[in-house]
Amino acid sequence: GAVVSQHPSRVICKSGTSVKIECRSLDFQATTMFWYRQFPKQSLMLMATSNEGSKATYEQGVEKDKFLINHASLTLSTLTVTSAHPEDSSFYICSASRTSGYTFGSGTRLTVV
Amino acid sequence: AQKITQTQPGMFVQEKEAVTLDCTYDTSDPSYGLFWYKQPSSGEMIFLIYQGSYDQQNATEGRYSLNFQKARKSANLVISASQLGDSAMYFCAMSRAGNTPLVFGKGTRLSVIA
């Protein structure tokens, strides 16, 4: 079946540094990738939608300069958390839509110390 | 705008019993899809079942069935013969037609008791 490989699964970084999260579709072409953030004991909240070859569309309240999304190819979308702060600590997960449904990455647990 | 409501923050069920997790939705779109996902503590999203808005019959997948009542805008998940491994968060979600993101409810934490 369709697989989206997400890396890293866990990352701890120092406040002020940047972290890049990758989502790679292994056996299909993902023209669109959705990025979600999930705080502890809460639901998944959509951050942005990325389309291959174009600028990402961000949800209201999501800082586009802080959460940089790149979707340069049909198999790779990346989310970079720039100048991370402790409040950015969260679970980030990507999802690609296909005609047969949605395929999720395994998620990245980010801790900013 | 689409909205998913899950009113049960937590549910307990005895092993081998059936349990129903509630989900209601709101949308003005005539075409939409309803999904249920299981999220264990690892965080992965495990797809359970899907119901299209035009599907005449309720969806079933093994021990999972979706009680779809379109007029009431409800899409409850029924898990039969609960197992200890069913303990997890369960999310109801909705999609619109086309290449659009899923909108999630707040989730229900299911605990299966031996």
C-alpha cells in the first residue's frame, strides 16, 4: 500500500535553532501534502497545505515565516520550524491525499529545550 | 465550514463487549467523506473505516462498523468484541470532495478493561 515516510520520528533541539521534518511518498506521487500539528491530548489541527511546485497555503494563525514548507518534488515535502521555541514543542504529522484516501506519515515529536 | 463533534472525551468498555463512539458532523457540501482513525500512544494515525455521503449502506471493516445516519448528520463508530489493543484515541474526520484536507473532531479516548 501507499506509504509516507516521515523523519525524524523524534527530535530534541535547543531554543533558537531550526529543525527540518521530511515527508517522502515512497510508492506514489503526492501532489498535495497536508501538515498538521497536535498538542498533547488535543486533536490534529491543519497548519498548511503544500502543493508540488507552488507556495504553501497556511491556515489562519500559522506563521508562514516560522513554519517553512517546501514541496519541490512529487515525492518530498518538508516542514522547517525556524528559530524554534519551547511553545513549538508538539507532534507534527503529514498527510498525502490520494484518490483512495489519505496516507499519513508516522509523525515527528518535537521537543524544544 | 465543516465541523466534527465528538462529545465523549473518554469511554470505558469491558473486553469482548461492543462500544459505540459518537460523531456528529456539520457541512453544507452535498458530497463528503467520513473517516475514523485510531491513534495509539505512538502517534501514528491508523485508518479504520470510511463512509461516503452517497453510500447507501453502512460501511463495515472487520470488527468496525459505521452507523451512518445522514438525516441526523451522525457517523458513529461501533467496535464489536473489544480487545485490550483497542485502547487508544479515536478520531472522527471529514473531507470535502476533491483534494482537500481532513477536518478532525476532538477525539475520544477508549480504554478497554480486562
